[in-house]
Amino acid sequence: MSLKTTLEQCIKRGQMMTTQIARAQFGSDDPSSRVITRRFGIKEAAELAQVSEPTIRTAEESGKLPAPDTIKAGSIARRAGYTIYQIDNMREVFGTRPTRPENSEPVVISVSVNKGGAYKTASSVHIAQSYALQGYRTLIIDMDPQATASLYHGYVPELHITGADTVLPFMIGECDNLAYAIKPTCWPKLDIIPSCLELHRIESEVYINHDEGKLKIEPHLLLRAGIETIWSDYDIIIIDSAPTLGVGTVNLVCAADVIIVPTPAELYDYVSSYQFFTMLNDVMSSIDLGGFEPDVRVLVTKYSNSIGSQSEWMLEQIRESWGEMVLSEIVRTTDEVGKGQIRMRTIFEQAADQRSTSSAWKNAVSIWEPVANEILNKLVKPRWGL
């Protein structure tokens, strides 16, 4: 069997496996079939909608809100809890949806590092979903040809997504805005611009097209320019980067208001982040940012409490080296992220019967929520003057 035939079979079987998992979980491999079945109690709903429990009950009794869903436990009917879609409707009814102040701009957050295994995409996705859960209009831009962030939301490269559905046409001068690439997710306040392997063409074609006069924008400013064509509909934009350093990564830096660098609490990963800063500094030294300066923060990931782990010592070294650049919150290791991938549901999407155990799920939520909130409160809101 030739190598080409072998590779073609691998691709076909890989797509079949993804399709089979999606069909088992959602009944279809179409992204539109995905639904968040997680239910929230009235206390959680009130907190997310930023009203009191009595306000919700009164609105239901008056018809301002639909009557609550119920389930029967024996002869007694009780509340089934609220879906994220119902909570989103509550915000519209009560006028409590959070948003950036009028005349302010969306904040663009780039999650960037030059190696895999650092929790880059897991951080991008969980941070974005946390903001969507809170009601912020959020967009994920997947800039990684591996397209893991897209897979998280049901978009399978080469099956649902081609290069025409990504940022590629804009980046090589074939389109004048990014509206064509925006796709919905199962979250009511979260959209995505997906990715696929063809996105690697950015590295080989952008500078050539620029030299041939096909681009009206400087190569390093393309992504920022594209984002500004569609950002009026969003509060926060998250960019998931490729674990490389090229024109795509340079665009991420130039597009971002905030750069988050995931750094595992392990020696070689710390060295890799240091090298990332060094290489990025060399590349950026020849580029004029025009006074535009993003905030840069280090997010410590893969922190282990197990006996013999180097994580505690490494966290001390990272904080000693980079001081205030290091976020206070850390991402501890948990199997729940990996298990969620098998179910094709993140921890924020999982209903009670989709979790390993209640305690494991609560532990995972307690990891990601504080990280997202620290970035929101310390880096996003100050740019809105809040």
C-alpha cells in the first residue's frame, strides 16, 4: 500500500470516528444539532440574570416570563431548572445583559504560545464560554490549522469547514470583511470563526500577495483590520493561536489588546515560554505598532498537587521571574477537560448526567471560572473604563 493511500485511509477513518462520536452524543454530526442540555437552578439563574429569585417567580406568575419547566417526581411536579437559552431570554426581558459601555470597543484577547500541550486551546475555549455564560457577546477566532477550538463546537475540518470558511480569504486579499466566516455555536451569545488545515497557506501566501500589490493592508495588521470589520456585534473576542511563530502569530500579537501566554508549571515549558518571548521580541522589533501596546500576562497551567510534583517550585520560579505579569489564578490539572472532549462537551456545557461525578465537575468549574473572571475584571473591564 502506498503512503498516499495509507494517509487517505487515515483521514477517512478519522473523520468517521469523529462523526460516530457526534452522532452518539447529539444524534447527528451537523453542528446545528448540538444543544446545551445543562440545567440551572433558580438561584444560579438569578445570579446569571442579575436579578433576585422573587423577581423571576413574579415574572413567571405575571406571564412576563414563560412558566417554568417541570418534571414529575412521583406525584409531585417540581422545577426542572432553566436552560442557558431561557436565562439568556431573562436577561433580555429584565434588561440585565452585561455589555461593554457605549462608545467603547470590544476587547481582543489572544491566547498564544509557541508549543503544544500548554492548555492553549482549552484556555481559549473555557474562557470564551465563561463569558458567553455570563451573557457577554463573544466571538472565538480559531487561528490554529489543527482546529481544536472548532472541534470543541462541532465544526470538523474538511468535513464541515474548508479554507473558504476561515480567515484565509481575508488574509490573502480575497474578501474585504470577515462577516462571511462567522458561524453560530450552541451557545446563545457565542459565535466562532472556525479553522482547518488549509489555514497554513497564510504563512506562504501573505507576504507574496503583499509584494505583488494584492493587499491594501500591511501583512502584520491584517487580522486586526479584519476583526474591526465585524467587531460591532461583540463585547469580547478570543483568538486561539497556532503553536508556531510566523506571520499568523505576529498578526495575533498586533490584533490583541490582551495577550495570555499559557505556561505549564514544568521546567521545559517555562523555558519554552521564555524562548517564545525572546523570538517574539526579535520579530516585533522590526514592526511599528503605531503606539498600540497590548497587555501581556502569563497564565500558569497544568499545576499538579500530586506528591513529587515540581509544580509548586516551578510556580515560585515563574512568579519570581515575571512578577506582576503572572496571573494570580492558575489552571490545576484535571481529567475533566479530557473526559469532556470525549463527550464533545466542555465543563460549562455538561448536564448533571454528563459529568464523571458531581465533585469532579465542581472542581473543574472552580478551576476555570476564577481564571476567566480575573482576566475579565483586571484586563478587560479597565479597558472599558470600569
